[in-house]
Amino acid sequence: MEITSLALCFLAFVALALAMDRHHGQVLNSRPSPRFRRFLRSGGWALIMLSAAPCIAASGWSIGLTWWLGILTAAAMPVLLLLTYRPKTLPTLAAACPLVALAPFLIQF
């Protein structure tokens, strides 16, 4: 379940980065509208909160939250490095995240 949390965190950090004018311009060569910026911000924060659930469900509150904090760090680093060195690849990787997040659930069936 940690892979689900990692994919959700990565997607959340991409959404939060794209909510900023500078990063949105870097990645998509445009400026986000105020409505789309609010959508990205609220969606990013919602995904961060949602990403805690798989860790807590798998390991309990104490260990699960510790895992989650580590996963937050592990998800933020690739976003930071991709924004620095290869910003155009970020949408492609973000598009794959929902599939990666659902993979553990699909494998069980």
C-alpha cells in the first residue's frame, strides 16, 4: 500500500507545483487561470491528506504516520529534481500516477 501513498503524494506535489505561475509556465508554457489554480491547490492538498490513509490502514496510526512522512519526502524529491532539470516530463509521469496508485488493488483481484 505504500506505493499507492507514494503515487498519490507525487501527484499531489505535481498539482501544487502547477498551481504556481512559475512552474506552470515552465511545464506547460502558459499561465493557469485563477479558477484552475484554486482547483490544483485544493486537489493537491486533498491528495496529500488522502495519501495518509493507505499508510495508516496498513501499519496503524503511529507507524503509518511515520511511513507517510517519509513517503512525503520521497515523493517531493523527484518533483523538485524534475522541475529543475526536466520540467516537460512531469505531466507524463503525473498521468501514470493514478495507474500506479491503483495497481495494488487491481493485482488483488
